[in-house]
Amino acid sequence: MREDFSEYQKVEELAKSFIEAVKNGDSDIVKKYFHKNAVIFGQLDDKTTQEGHIQSFFDGIDTAGACGQDYIGRIDIIALEKTIAVVRIIEDNWHGYNFTDFLTFVKLNGEWKIVAKAYDTLSYAG
């Protein structure tokens, strides 16, 4: 049985907050939607990998600051089951980078939380 569409809307709203936080360089917009033990793994460029606690993501967007007007983010809900969801976020022009992010959500105590962010850099224009 498919989950109620309101659950898709809840997950999509959290993903929109993720894009808003990245665009504005303000992690406070999205921090509350991450689980306290959330992790990050990814490839920033050919030389730099990132792994560990999600705090490094928060620090990174806060340090980089707001994006230019050419920043674009797109959300695709790949899967949503009773207590798990996977969302793909495609981002172009984040300070010269283009990303594909995968966010894993878990519904805990009736509330959706992001527990993992995995990403790859598609290109760097700088």
C-alpha cells in the first residue's frame, strides 16, 4: 500500500529547506531536520573527500555563504516507504560546483529526520 501523499509533501518540504539553507549559506535553516548523529560522505572534487559527522556540512555552507542568483536546486523523491525515504537533490552553481546529493530520511517518533547525506561533484567551473 502506498503511503499517504501528505508524507511525500512532508519529505519534500524538508528537502526544500535543505536547498534554501544551501542557497542562503545558512545551516540554521535545515539543522533541525537532521538527526543528531547524521553523517556525510562525498567527493568534492578529484582530490577532496568528505566523511564523518554532518557538522562538516553545516560548517561548509556557513563558511561559503550565500550563492549567486544562478544557483539552481531540484528535488526528486526516489523512494518513500513507511519509515524511510530517499531524496535526490541536483544542484548547479553552488560557488562554481555542480552536485548530486542523496539524502536518506528516517521517520522516528512520527517525525522525518535526515540521517545521511551522500554526494558527488559533477563538475567544477572554477
